[in-house]
Amino acid sequence: MSKKKAKKAAKKAPKKAAKPAARRAAAAPSQRTSAATIFVYDAGGATRVRTSPQRLSCGPGFVEWTVVNLTSGPMPDVDITWVKGSPWGGHPIPVRNGNARIAIGVGAKEGTFKYNVNCNGYVEDPEVQYPEN
């Protein structure tokens, strides 16, 4: 009979020093991008709009809108307005050439906001058209 040799125990990795609490707290807040897509299409000879999602979360970072033109015409100009307040005040936000990206600074009004889309005289209001929201 043969005897098996005992194996040596594996070496443990050295412990890393913990970062001081002051360095962790000084890190910048996370930057995030909230994105929405606006679909523009024709229905019965009139321009219609659908958005996805109907609400956007706003915090430090960016908000981005992208327009998808499903009509046979040129890219329409779109304006975004907010239902109740906004991180930027009461003025509309223009979306030209199919894309808009807006920075939200630290300390701006944070939360989840509903918004209305105005395109060629048609206004999509998610509160009216999607009552379950």
C-alpha cells in the first residue's frame, strides 16, 4: 500500500487597506442618462406622436430625447413641455434634427416628471391618453 503525501495549505491573499471615509464621501455623485424616444407617425392624414416612456427620472446627469420619424416627410420639429414643474423652469425644450441632450447639474430639482410633446400642432398628453399611468 502506498501512502499519500499531505498537501500544503494555500496561501491567503494579503488584506488591502481600507480607504479612508473622507475619500469615499468626496466622490462625485453618479451621473446617469435618462432617455426617451418620441415616435412621429401619420394617422388619417394627421401627424400623431407617441412617447416611450411617458415619465422621465431626472437627477444629476443628462436627459436625452430622440425623435423617430415614421412619416414620409422631413424630420419635424418637436417641443417638450412639462406637466407640473420641471428641472429647468417653465420654458419648452426644443428638439431639432431628431435629438436633444440636456445636462442636469447637481442641486437641480430631482424626481420623476411627466412631459407633453408638441409636434406640428398636435400635443400628446400622457395623463389624458394613458389614464392608467
